[in-house]
Amino acid sequence: MKSMFKTALLVLVFCFSITSYLTAKEITLTSPSKQLVLKISVTDVIKYSLNFNDSIILAPSQISLTLDANKVLGLNVKLMDEKRRSVNEILKPLVRQKFENIRDNFNELTLSFEGDYSLIFRAYNDGMAYRFRTIFPSEIIIKSEQVEFNFAKDYELLFPEEDGFMSHSERMYKMVKLSEISSTRFCSLPMLVKLDNNVKAIITEADLEDYCGMYLTGSENPHNLTGLFPYYPSKDSVIKGRNIYVTEREDFMAKTNGRRYFPWRVVVISENDADLLLNTTIYKLAKPADPKMDFSWVKPGKVAWDWWNYNNVYGVDFRAGINTETYKYYIDFASKSGIEYVILDEGWYKLGNLLEQNPDINVPELIDYGRKKNVGIILWVVWKTLDDQLKPALDLFVIWGVKGIKVDFMQRDDQPIVQYYYRVANEAAKRKLLVDFHGSYKPTGLYRTFPNVLTSEGVKGLENSKWSEEASPWMAVTLPFIRMLAGPMDYTPGAMQNATKNAFKAVYTNPMSQGTRCHQLAMYVNFESPLQMLADNPTHYYNEPECMEFLSKVPVEWDDTKVLDAKVSEYIITARRHGTDWFIGAMTNWTPRDMTIDFSFLPEGNYRLDLWQDGINADRNGRDYKKISRAVKRDTKLNIHLAPGGGWVGIVSN
């Protein structure tokens, strides 16, 4: 009897093993170039791995999504269907951040599973992405999401470490090893991984609609990074001035529509640092704009900005400050300099009520004054006040003739705040208002879904120079490779008071920048923002007519971009075309450099080059520069010298 029972048990185990083997499946998806290979393993769980040029980037990494009632998408799975498609098309962005035309070329795999959900994988030549899709008939609650990036080795990271979910996403990049990241440490996105053979990987996310943002933390596996998410906030919160702090959170991440696509989990791969500056993956993964909405009115441009320079205008016959006379001075400057907008930052309204102006400012008068001089007005607002008064405030702004809003101090990316971004973008678009999200999380493609969202902060920008040394030349040649890959960044360049490393001091009311004058000018070529600030005050710009010659001409949209040379955290040389003119910008960290600009990107012909270069004494005085004009052709090779924290800019025209 025992023998018969033992035999039956062995047969059962054997049959179960055969069944498991037969249902297990490994599915391969390659990029169009075949360089990138995704392997998806479907057994009782779902895992993916990633190879690039025959090297293992990611070892098997598990994917799942847990709903309420302990329903797990990605556990005890049954594969029902497998569909593939290939896309090779040209996208034409309404706002041209890098290119007039963007090639969208990928292979896609959709795996449908029993239980009304699927996983979509995309393989690009320069990266991969995946996302869940569900088709449930009613609202669902997301309890957790399993996101893993299980790297093959103990690689070095540029890790923007956070200390909480209340954050401006303005962190220093710490150089650490994967094994140093415990489950108590985490970072915001994007984040860079230095792989073998100079290959870089950037991890981020795209199409973050009606969900919460993702962070990365460590795990028991020393080479593994896992997704970490801010859970849904409870009603209890603490309001301190302009900041709203969440003190309690629910036990779930999101409540959402059961029939939806979830955010893309993205890994960008680059063999060449320069290619990170050309990457358009987030734009390509983002939801396109609603074709029924009109965005033809969207007008990018430069902005004269008041807050950074503390309204320290001088040589005038009025008392400088937050008043009508001072802003007319800004408008006059913008009009004379061909600058499209002026921002009225904090102080124009009574905090807590957008419908009550500061009695020292007449906003309709300023808007009418600007209209006559072809200068639009953008208004700064605190996000919560705008949320409380959204429709009446925006309707009033339209009556006044406001051109856009700068929304500040969100500092979170839990689901209600993400929903807020989409709500504001939509309501602003209906009223033909531009949007700049300051105090924000990183971009995830909203600028494609709503082209009126021209820029966002989430970057350690120039304002940090008012209170710290963190807005350094090192940071300036690091951000474009990592943060800017996600989308436009409102860094707010343009300082005319420029200091060497030893001379710099953080002065809140009379700020200066680190590095040279030409380092600041080069930011207008290297930093992408279709709403680009001029941070210093008009008096300083009036005193620098040669620099204003460049700042008046440099555009904020680009028909083509070529990176001539670049290395993460060390240097950048970018050439960008607008119409028939080319603008070139070079920047270095605190290391002085001798470099060569190769003009072979130019068509045949003879050209004029107007250039601004670090002066011979720029290593002693950051304001020292020299302007030169000369002839160039496509076979010209020009040697340039960059001082410590230095820069170089040029305009090539027929």
C-alpha cells in the first residue's frame, strides 16, 4: 500500500513538473538595431532581463502590481496572448526642444494574461520601457508595485539622495556604489548608473498620469534597486506658510480607473555620454496632446525675472521694489531686448488670495503697458491657493490678459499632486495660458500631452547660489546628462555677477554665480527650456551690451542639435540650429580646458562667427570675457580655452 502511494505521488510530482515546464516561457524582444535584447520570463511570476551589445545590463528582475483584496498581477500568471508591432515614424513636436523632427523607432511586445491585464514592453536602440495595462470595469486600489532593476555588477551611481517625500527634487548627485544603497536610503529620478566600457544607464519614468511618482531604494540584494512610492496622503496635514506637509498616509498608493495604462518604467542606455544629451525617450513615451485641443497659440520665449536678483535695480528715479514702477522698468528692458515675457514673482498678490493684489502693484495696468510694447506678463502663484481658487483666478487672469502662470511649492508627487498637475495644465490650456511648474517633481512627458507646459523646475538651479555653493560648474555639467534627459529644466541662468571658486559667496539679497560670465552665457545653448529666464536685473544687463547682444539673439527652440563633445560632470560642447543660424555653447567644471571646435557640421559656404570667450584673466575675475568676430567654414577647426568654471559661446550666421 505504501509502495503504491509512493509511486502515485512520484507520478503526480513528475506530471506537475512537466506541466510547469511546458507553461514556462521565455520571450525575446530586440531593438531595431538588434543591439538591445529584452528577455521576458513567464513562469508563475514575470521577470525581465536586459542585454546590450552582448553584455548583461540587468539580470532577471521581477514585475508585479498588487491591488486590494491581495490580488497580485504578476503572480500565478497564465499567458493568454502575445502581440508584436514595430514602429518607425517621424514626430513633429509643437515646441521644438531639441529637434524639428523626432524619429520614433521601436519594437513592441504586448503580453496579455488571464485576469484582464497585460504588460507592454518596448525596445528602442537606446533603451527599454515597460508598463502595465488593466481593463477592469470599475475603480481599483493600488496597494503596491514591484519594480526591480537587478544589475549584473556593483556599479557606481550618480545618486540624487532624498531624505523624505516632501522634496523640491533638487538634490546633489552622490557618487556611491550600488552595494552602499540600503533599504533605508532612496533617491528621486532620473538616476545614472555607470556601467562597463563607459556605457551609462539612466532610470526614470514616463506618462505619470493619475498615479504617484517613483523613487529608488536598495534591497537585500547588493546590486538591486527597487521602486519606492509615496503612499496616498490622509486628510491630516500641516500647513507652514506656503508648504503643506503630509503627516499621515493611507496603506495604498493610488485609487484609479480600472481601465487604464500605467506609467512607463524606463531604462535609457548610452555608449556615448553625448547621446544622453540628444535622447528623446520621455517625449516619445508620453501621451500625445488631444488633437481636439488647440495649442497653436503656444509661444515659447525668454523671460525677464525679478526674484533672483531681489529687484536690485539702480540708477533710476523711483524706489525699487515690488511695485508698478519697477515692473515697468522690467517691461521696458524686455521690449528693448526682444524678450517676450516678464514674470511677476512673489509679492504681487496677498498670499492666500489670488484675487487681491498688492496695493503697490496694478497688474492690469502693467499688462496693458506690456501689450503696447509686445511683452507678455506671467504671474507666480502658490499651488494650494491656485487649487482653492483655480477657475475664478484663471478666469480673472484671462480678463486681465495674462500670458501664463508659474506654479510653485508643490514639492510632492503623490497621486493627488500628480492629478493637480494635469488639472492645472488642462484648465490653463482651455484659457490659452502657459505654465511653468516650479517647486516640482521631474518631468515625465506632460510637456507633450499639454504643450502649454513649457518648463518645470525639479532641478538644483541658479537660485541655490543665494544660499549655498551647490549650484556649481560641476553641477552645471552634470544636470544636462541626467535631469535634462527627462525634459526641460527651469534652471534660470543669466547671472552678470560672476565669481571664481575662491571669490564666491552666497548672498541672498545680492547674488552672484560660480564660474565665468561665458559659463552663464553657454547655459542658454546647453540648457533646454522653452521658457528661459534671464535671472539678473535689467540694470546689470543694460551695463553689459555685448552680452545682451548674445542674450537677445539666442532662441529657446531648436530645429537641430548636435553634441560636438561631452563627458558627464566634466564638459559639454553643443551646437544647435535655429533657422539657418547655429549657436554653439561650451562649458567646463572647475577644471580649465583647451578644446577644439570642429565646424564640419556646417554646410558648404562661408560664415561669420561672433564669439564670446573667457578673458585672459577670467581665472582671477569671473566677469572677464572677450568678444571676437571672424570667418569660418566647415573645414575650420578652432582651438578654444575654457577657464576654471569657464565657458564659450558663438553664433554662426551667413
